[in-house]
Amino acid sequence: MNRFVEAVDTGNYSLIEPYLGEELRDQFTEDYFNQVRAFILENYGKPLAFEPVSNSTSGDLVRYEYTVRCERGSFPVLLAYKNGQLVGIALGVKARLNPAGMLLTMLGSLLSLGVLYLWRRKLEVADFILGAGIALGLGIILPFYSLITVGLSRITGVLLSSLLIALTVEGSKYYFSRKRDGFSLGLGFGVGKYVFLAIGTFVATNFILKLPVSFSGGLAYAFLSALIFTAFHGLTAMLYSAGRVEYLPIFTIFQFISLSLMALGRPGVAMLTAGAGLVLAAYLGVRRNGIP
């Protein structure tokens, strides 16, 4: 346990790796450890000390329970040993209630909406509402795509789920933008995703399900993602409503790459990719096709 606390403090995975049983080592990888460590530091701060709470034996399984004290709170840790090998680690950690990321996400989306509205001076309310409704509907459906990736490697799962999400989002925008004001529909989609869905998720998880969700990780990227993608959805749907189906695979690829990079922990490159897609959509819409 002393090595575990030290590893969380220093980020040195090699301090605990020798103690992990073979099966646990395959699950509690260095990448997973780094995610757990980042979560602990973000929500509890630097670990200070630990103290034993209890221990119990069941057959050849021995359990030790500890409490880890940190700068901003404490959490329980359960270690399970079998035949002298560490076979299980359970952490009773929770995210702090922190709406900062949600508020910045909303700000980024609304800022994008405001700037594009001032540029085009046009917004069809019915199509805007339809776009927001589509985003809310997909917000219920898309999480189930993760079930398709069960049993796959992390990278393969990320690529597959990102591809399916990109195909679904861009395909939905193209289908519903036909014979409508795609600009308004796309902006509604962005606002629905980054404002209405963000509020709904925050309220449902924190106050209905009583599962505090932290939005404090990557605040700058949360803001930039909402800012860029709200504009991206508006401009690409504007092209789709003009009948430019040939652009559908291009922007699907941009979104697929950006989603994959974000999921793989490369948010900076993901934002650059999404920004490039946004610039291309603006160029194709205004310069090449003369869309006012």
C-alpha cells in the first residue's frame, strides 16, 4: 500500500508493477494507472498518508482495507491477495461536483452560434429546433455503440466507435438538411449537443442518479471543442442542404479523425484537425459554392 500511494504521488508505475499478479497486470496497465492517478489528483489532490481499516480472510483470499488521505479529502482502497499475489484493487473514488467544464462548453457553443448568426443574419427557428432535437436523440443512441467494441483492443475499439459516430452524425445531418435551412439545423445540432445535452447530463447524473460527474478536466479543450464543432456542424449542414453530397465523406473523415484523436488522449491534435475541417467547410461554402 505504501508503494501504491508513492506511485500515485510520483507517477512511477514501476513501483507497483512487481506486486501485481499476472491477471491483474493485464488489467491494471500503466495507461490505466495513469488515468486513475489523474482522476485522483484532480478530485482529491496530492496523497498524504494512508491508514489500515480492516482485514478479512475467505478461503485463500485475503482482503485488506485502507483509507488514503489526500489534500482535499480521503477515499477507501481495498487490496485482495490470493496465494500471496495481489489479484484485485478497488478504489472508492468519486468525482467532485464541478460544473466549470459544462459552463465553458455551453459558452463555446453559444459564442459560435452568436458569431455565425451575426455573419449570416439568418436563423430558421423550426430547423434550429429540429437540429437540437436530433442531437438530443443521438445523445441517447450513440453511447450504445460502445457495446459493439466489447472484446476489442483499446485502439481498435476507439477507431470503430469513432467511425460509427462520425457516420451517424454526418449522415443524419445530410438526411435532415435536405430541403431545409441546413445552416440553422447544423447550429441547432451543435447547441443541442453542447448546451441542452450538457445541462441534461449534468442534472441527471448529479441530482437524479446522485453520481457526481466532474467536468473540470481539459477545460480549454472542452471550450474549443464546443466552439469549433458547433460552427463545423452549421457550415457542413449548410453545404448538405445545397445538395453537395460529395462533401459528406470528406467531413465524415475529418470528424472521425478528430474523435479518434480525442479518445486516444491527443486533444490538441484533435482540435487542429477539427479546425482544419471547419476552415475547409467555410471555404467550400462561401468561396467555391457562393452560399450567402
